[in-house]
Amino acid sequence: MNGVLVIDKPPVLTSHDVVAAARRTLGETKIGHTGTLDPLATGVLPLAIGRATRLVRFFAASDKDYEATIRFGFATDTYDIGGREISRTDAVPAPEHLVRALQSLTGEYLQPPPAFSAKKIGGRRAYELARNEHAVALAPAAVRVGRADLVSFSGGRAHVVLTCSAGFYVRSFAHTLGELTGTGACLEALRRTRSGEFCLDNAIPIAELSEASRVASALIPLPALLHHLPAIAVNSRGLERVAHGRGLEPGDYERWPAASPSAEWVRLLNLRGDLIGMGTPGSEPGSLHPAIVLM
């Protein structure tokens, strides 16, 4: 089995739990997720299976869409509703103040990760140190927020839709909103509706992993992946070169993608349209190095 299977992750389970369940049920050992979701979160969790695991770097780097419910009036140490309360105001921001705060958190900026995260410090997970009440200092990371729109606001809860870059922490976003509004806030619920090219329309419930026909119909095959990247079709000589990891020359493929002559990555296809690898431009004009081989 080779391709991507999108799971609609339920709450409580970790991303690792979902991968383990898929390995057991499908009888596949080569399965990996393409971006962690916290146990609190639900929604789009793409699983790369078989040869598709070699493409995880492309999926993980994609933008994400979220629907978030943010609770105002108190803050927690984990920045979500399941953490230990560290401050309480029972205050609710004025709607116009909240909208200004949301607008200030769009664009590109440095975001401090939460102390309770899977990032490593000296070889140990940050959340392990935080649980043992050790001081945790994580370097801010460059993030990008394309939109942060307020959908509704009542009862001290804001429903916000977000489009953000990989590596963005919605928990940190919620905590910062609480600081900017002066009321305190934490993340109460989170649903990922899109991860790169994968969305809820592609997703199946984890319970359907045991239904072979459902899995077969939901599996996104290799040729259907990464269509936002340019592609070339290699001829028989090029096919042999790719199989041995040798560089491609202009005579090894049909033509260079005219729309993207300086593309960082190019999909390598055989004449049937199957994805056989990923290439990077070589030092000579029109040359390609098959950096990832999927044959």
C-alpha cells in the first residue's frame, strides 16, 4: 500500500496513537503522520503509507487551516483547557478589542512555543521538563498567519478560523490573545480542517480503518500527490537513471516544465504518469538529480 490516507482524528488520542492503530489494522509497518495534532485537537491527520513516507517533508511543511474555540477569563500552564489554572480574571474583552488583537497576530512574526510541547531541550522533551517544574526556555520560531477571523463571540468564547504556517502553535496564539486583551485566555477546542493539499473531504473516521473497501477508496495514490509542483515525464533511459539514483540530462525526459524553470523540486513521472521520484535542479542547465526515488 502506497499513498496517503487522511484520518479525521478524534479527541483524546495522540497522533502516535492513530499511527499505531493504523499499523495494527492495516498490517503496514511503514506509516507516519505528517504533522502532530495535540490530544485535544480533532480533524485532518494525513498518514503517509509505504513509499509515500519518503514524501513527508513536503506534506509537513504545508500551511494548515484550523477552527479554534478560545475561552477568555483565565489562563493555564499548558495554554489549553486541560492545563493547570495559573491566573483568573473572569473578564471578557470587548469585541472590538478582540478584533484588533486578532489583526495584530496576522502576518509574519516570531512565536514562542508553549513550555508543554514536544520540542527538545538537551535531548529531553520540553513537556517532560515542564511537568517536573523545571524552567523551560524555548527559542521563538518564525511563523506566518494568513488569516485570523472572528466567526462568533459569546459567553466568553471566541470561535476563530485560522490559516497558518507549519510549526504554528494555536495554543500559544490563544494564550497571547489573552495577554493582548488583558483578560487571560486558553484554547478550549481545536479542529484542523486542512493540512496542505488534504482536507476533511478526504478524511475517514479511525473506526473505518478496518473496512478494506473504505480504505481502498480513500487512499490517495502517489500520482495524485504534490500536484502544486511541476513535473516531467522521463523516457526509458531516464527511467533507468532514476532507478540507480543517477542524474538526468535533457535527453532523459520529455521537456522541462516551462512554467517553473527554476523550481526547487520537480516531480519525476514515468510515461504512464506514475510518480517515480522527486528531483532537484543540477548544476548544468536542464539537469536534474533524483534526490528521492520511489521505485
